[in-house]
Amino acid sequence: MPFSTLPAVFRRALIAALLLCLLPLRPAQAQDVSEYGVKAILFYRLSQFVYWPADNKPPTPLTLCVVGRNPFGSALTQIDQSVATIEARQSPSDLGSCQLLFIPRSEAGNLEAWLSRTENRRLVTVSDIPGFARAGGMIELPLEGERVNIVINRRSARRNGFEFNAQLLRLARVIEP
């Protein structure tokens, strides 16, 4: 369901939840919510702020894919399986049914291969590799100080038919390389 069609009370609740994820982690909270705990929530929730191409609405449940070494640990397994399934991918040729693809820092040496395999695919790319958005990825989740931020490359997203909700764009740093 597109974000804009949700009742206003639900839209406000989702935006509030997203904002909470962007708040700095204080030492007392750091034990409860790790960097990758926050990033796992954002990785899943970002799909609700993406306008999918009209010819390729995402299926329910969504397929969230993580390549290489999974930095999330068990954080992603807590997502309701009726809403999203989590799959591991080991090779750029193995993207199959993914709608969102997370490329962790462990894959920085293979970034060019991953990005070239995702070109012209109906797939949202997300990473925490420094400079990911400038390199052609769609959404970067950098840790800046104690805060997880969002950097969006709109040109890359548009090339693949995606656009982002205005509320997300206001929260993110948007680059146009």
C-alpha cells in the first residue's frame, strides 16, 4: 500500500517511528539497540517510503536480501515473516526475487560488481559502505557520530523507476552526483 494512501494517523506514526530510529543512541540505549539493530529497522521500513514503478508493484511479502556477511545478526529475523522474508545472496548473479538488497561493508571490494548487476532491475539498493550513494547506490545508511543517517541518490533510483516519499526526502541528505 503506498504511503500516501495510509490514513494520516498511520502516516504520522510511521514518520515518528522513522524519526526515533534517527535519534542518537545514548550509552544506556546502546545495549538495547545496536547500530545494526537500527539499520535493520530502517532497511525494512524504507520500503514503505519508496514509490515503486507502476509496472512492478512489490509482492507481499517483500523479499529483503543481504549479500556477503550478514551484519544484522538476528535483528532482521524479528521482522514479521508475513510482511517480509529475509534471504542471503552470495553472488551478484543470484539476485532472483529480491526487492531490497543490502550490501554490507564486507562487500566494499565487490561494490562495482554488485551495482552493475542491479542496473536496470526493479530493486532498491541499500548499504552502509562509505560513499555508496555517490558510487551509484540508491540509499546509504552512514553512521555519523552516534546517529544513523540516510543519504539518497535520486538519480540512481529514478534510472530504475523508483522515487521516494517527500517525508523521507526531508529527513535524508539527497545527493545528485
